[in-house]
Amino acid sequence: MKAVLEALALPPTVFVVLIVAGLLLRGRWQRQGRRLTWISLIALILFGMPVVSGNLLLALETGLPMTPPADHPPQAIVVLTAEYIRTKDEALGFRPGLLSLDRLRTAAALHRRTGLPILVSGGSGEPGAPALADVLAQSLKDDFQTPARWVETKSNDTWQNARFSAAILRANGNSSIYVVTHSWHMRRALVAFRHTGLTVTAAPTSLDEPLGPELDDFLPRAAGWQRGYFAMHEWIGYAWYELR
């Protein structure tokens, strides 16, 4: 239900819903309906343009604290799960999705460079399915030859990722960490982890390149709407976490 509500409240779906609502308004509300339709249509087009959605996403990636503090260096790596894909070819019946694989690759490379132990954090993505963290930990071991030291399987969102991971880390004497997630998700993740009192250094996946822009950056396309979805989801989540 949460995923459905998020989809309906965020672009591009929210604009489609508002367009339909505007078209359905009749009688004395018809003029307001036309305005709603045109405003929503324009917003839908704008959010499909990479020059708009891409810059909203890029703004999330600025100023991340990626240099470890000299007086309190990281003692562990926390990688946040994203999504997985159902498959018959894996022992657990699932494999990491593209977003998750990007994070695993970054975590494995950081582990090879630093030698620090890894904690994978993420609960079940759907009823009756294994925890995301279990699936990603299996992939770390099999695909990246990098076993996870700890697996946190109770969390259902980024705030819980931080809370439950911090409990495991503190119990094992760790108070300074790297956090691995996508660069556009990092700002919200940092707020959540800092609320636990841990010292946090950002270790994001590759930062997005600034747009040219080129002419086709002004043309709406599926990648633009996907970026717009991620951008609005993260900006709203970041604002909410700051207020908690």
C-alpha cells in the first residue's frame, strides 16, 4: 500500500491523475478543470525533460561529506539495499536489481581498498519473500567474493536502516562508518544515520555528470520521468527526515 500511495503522489503518475481529474470536471468547475489539466500537462512535460529532472537530482548530490575525519576514521561499511528481482535461478528465489548491484559494486570496491567489514541493511521487500539484505549478502559473497560481516533484516525504510544498523554496529564496537548508497539517496541517508550518533562518511555510487545541456535534454523521455520520480521522492524524504 505504501508503494502504491508513493506512486500516486509522485511524478509522473500524480500529473496523469490530475490531468484525468481536470478532464472529468464539469459544470461550474469546468474552467478550473481546464486549468488543472493544462498545468498538470505542462508539469508532466517539464519533469520528463532531463534538463529539469536531472538538475533536481544533481542538487541532491552536492556537498556530500566524502572525506573521512582524520581523528575518527570509519571502522565499518554499511550498504543500503534498494530492490531485487524474482528469479528461479537463485537459491533464495531472488537476485539483486540494477540499483542494488550498483551499491554492491561500490561497497565491494571500498572493502577491497580499506579492508573494513561490511554490514548489509534491508528488510523484506514483499510478503513471504526473503529480506533484501539476505539476497544482497548472498550476491556479495557469490558475485563479488566479499562476505558481509553483519546482515540487518528488520528495517523497512532508510530511517530504520540507520536505527537497526547502529544497534548492531555499536554492539560490535563501531562508531564511525562509511555509508554506501546512490548519490541522490545519500543526503537523506546521512540525516537518518546522524540521528543515531554515529560518525558518517558518504561513499556514494558514481555521481551524476552535470548536463551540457544538449538539445535532446529538453525533450521529454522515460529516463527524465524516472529521474523526476527519484528526485521528488528524495527531496520530500529529506525534508521529512530533517523535521523528525
